[in-house]
Amino acid sequence: MESIARALVFAVTYLSTREDDADDEQDDVKALESIAGFLAEATDGEKDALAAAADLAHREMVERHQHQVRPDVVSDYESWMENMFVEGWEGNRRT
């Protein structure tokens, strides 16, 4: 479960922060909508795993890539759960 959550966090952040290319933009939106649809059915335990994966991704990004970090990617990792689920989350923490 943890490796799936980490992979999903990285994939969604990549899609939502990569450089725009008009040809791929619609496919990216469809992919994100599909992922969001599946995540809507996530259990609390699965959401906790996603939150932990987002926090880990954020720490790794800041620690390992300090000089090459993109602010938009760091910001996305910091608020991953809030961006995906909106209600009940502030950043990657339950409210």
C-alpha cells in the first residue's frame, strides 16, 4: 500500500506541475480526473497512507534536491491531500 501511495503522489504531482504542452494537456486532465475518481472511494487508512506519502515526497524533494527544487512542486507536495480531497484537510493534515 505504501509504495502505491507514493507512486500515486509522484504521478499526480508530475502531471499537475509539468510544463504545459497543448497536445498533452487534455490527456493529463483526463488522467487526473480518473485518479481523483478512484481516490474518492479511498478508505481513511488509504488516505492516511497518501498523506504520509505526500509528506515523505515533500521531505525528499527538499532534502535531496535543495538547489534544483521547483517551488510549484514543493507547494503541491505540501498541500497534496487538501488539493485532492478539499474538505477535511489542511495541507496534508486532517482538520
